Amino acid sequence: MELSGMFKGEGGKSYLFTFFIISTLFLLWGICNGMIDVMDKHFQDYLHLTKAQSAWVQFAHYLGYLLMSLPASWLARKLGYKGGIISGLLLVSLGGFWFIPATHISAFWAFLLGVCIIAMGLTVLETVANPYTTVLGPKKFAATRINFAQSFNGVGWIFGPIIGGAFFYSTEGATVAQGQLYIPYVAVAIIVLVMALIFYFADVPDLNTEDEYHLIESTEKGSKQSIWSHPHFSGAVAAQFLYVAAQAGIFSFFINYMVEETPSLSHSLVGSWFFTDRTMLRNGEYFVSEKGATFLLGTIAFPLFLLGRATGAAIMRKIKAHRVLGTYAVINVFVCGVVVMRLGWVSVAAVFLSFLFMSIMFPTIFSLGIYGLGVQAKKASGYIVMAIIGGALMPKIMGYLGDTYNMSVGFLVPMGCFAIIASYGFLWPKLSKTEGTVNPLTTLK
């Protein structure tokens, strides 16, 4: 089947353009999230914070998701997909402009407030955009479409650290970077306003997934089913909590790991184009600096993340999504174990591989969680997005382990998370009661 067939609705109507403009939202929150990750290390240096203290940046970010997830679900149901998207964009813009006074206040709480407001806007966008991609074409390609859209998110993760690093680690020093902190966020705020205008005039039909569990029928008969009565949904909430916890920990402490745990660089590498101005001298040996780690994040780690999303979307056209999820999670358990063992460059390579194999988890868990819920998918989406609060809690534990022992030991946290996610993936057919049946969400057959 041609690629365009993934976006054909009933009557042959194409939703390709709608899918494209929706995908720009994934790009947007990828950039914002990527900038957050390099901000962690910047605040450690500028405000003399420990790793655990700097994790308040992640806490503020994910607190926004907790506070706004259910209101976002309500907005989606009341205003429809289009109204929800515009509301989310306006909230992101408000948070971006807040960084102007926050930079002048120059206090940690002011920056955290800006981070939280932007996250609240992103919550609305994620609550709306993730389930919306699953209905823009045949349901058998739902998991493929959401992973394809999330590939744009991977592109944003690449540019986020590059944009953030240009200001947080400028050659003029941390003080100047602090004074310029508002610039990238104001740019985002302006772009987001333009996007809101585009969506106002765009065709964004209000579609819903098929009601596989007859929720509407049961409501009409007076026996309304709770979405929590479906284990594949409640399991998705738990799995998403753990996945975002693992992702946030690895992303936010990547720079710390590279600076503290990477072995010394050979002198033949130092001075080449790859490491120019990206190394530091310690005890007569050259090591990766913060600027170098930021460079590696944007040029190797996040491109691997994007590659995983793109190839994962293709793989799930042939292999059931829950099996791909379970297999990738098992691989990441092994990868994190290699990091904990501190095997030098082998462990460093394992950190990069974790980006590749965690890439498909968020969108795949999302599509598996809302499978068959019909109009209730909007409500379910709010709870799955609320699970993102896991990213606020687990980095605190990972940061504590990094402060107490080392950053390698900190990888025990995502290792445990991936083990439970693997269980959800392999048990999904039983949880969704599709075991032994043809699953239209995840197979072409």
C-alpha cells in the first residue's frame, strides 16, 4: 500500500495535510523539551546546585503536565481537537513571553514558573495531538501514524539542545548566557502565535476512534463502563509513568554522565573538528566538556532517537506494536545494565543505544492504551498524559544516586522502569482481550 493510504479516511478523503500540520506540534514540544534538558546543567553551574536540586527544572516541567492533563482532556471534549490545539498554543506562547520578566528577576523560581507554564500548554497539545494522529486514516495504521508523527518530535529533540546550548553555554560565559536566556523562548512564543493562526483557518475535523468495547452502547443502556475497567488502558498509564521517568532521567543527566563518566580522550582526537572547544583538561588528560556533551546530545544521541522513531514506524507496519515495545524494553534493560557496570567506552556506547531503543515507547504505549475506547479516547488521553509526571519524580532519585555514588549507578532507575514496560508490552494482548484475535491496530493482516 502506498504511504498516502495511511491517511485515507472513509469515502477516500485524504487527511495527509491535516496530519502534516499536526506533526508540527510534535516538532514544537520536541524543541522545548530538548532545551529543558541542557538547562539542567546550566543551572547547576550558575546557581551552584547539586544534581538533585537541578532536577527541580524537570519537576517544574512535569508538574505542568500533572496540573493540566485533566483540564486538557476536558478542553478537548468541549472545544474539539481544533479548539484544544489553539488553546494549547496560546498557553505555550504565554509561557515563552514570561521568560522576559523571569530573566530580569534572575531567580530560580521565576524560571521554574516559565517552564511550568510552557509545559501546561504542551500538555494540551499532547493530549489532543497524540490520539488525533490515530484517527487520521485506517485504524490498522494507528500505531504507525503516531510513531511517524513522533519522528517530528525526534527532530525537535535534536535542535532543542543546539538552540539551548548556544545560549546556556555561550563563549561569553554563563553570566551573559543568563541574560540572554529569554531569547530562544520568546522566539518560540512568536512562532507559536503564528501556528495558532494557521490552525484557526485550517481544516481540522473532529474525528473519533472506533468504539471496540461498545462504551457508547453501554452508556445508552444505563450501564456506563469506566475506562479504568480496561486493563490495557490502566496498564498504559502505569507504563507511560515509568517510561517518561526513564526518559527524563537519561535525557536530563546525559551531560553529567558524559562529563563525569566518559574515559579520557586520546590526544589524536583532541584538536580535530569533532572535539575543538569541546574538551577540558583534567589531571593532564583531556575529557569531554559540558559543551562537548551538549554537542554529542544533539549530533549523536537525539539523531539515534529520531532514527529509532522512523524505523520503528516502519517495523510496526510488519510486526505487532506490543511485541516491538516489549522487545525494545528488554534490550534497554540490558543496555542500562551495561552502563551500571562501568565498562568504559562500552558503557558510553550503551548510553547512546538507550536513545535508539527507548524512541518508540511513548507513542506506542499511547496507541496501545487508547485502543478501542471510541469517544472516551479523549478522556483516556488526559490520564495517559498525566502519567508524564513520572518525569518529575524519578530524576530526583537518579540525581540522588548520582550525588551519592556516581551517574552510572543512577542508571539502575531507568533499568527497573524498562523491565516493567517490557512486561506490559508482552502482556498487552491479554490485557486488551485481543489475544488470539486479529488486532487491527497493530497488524496489516
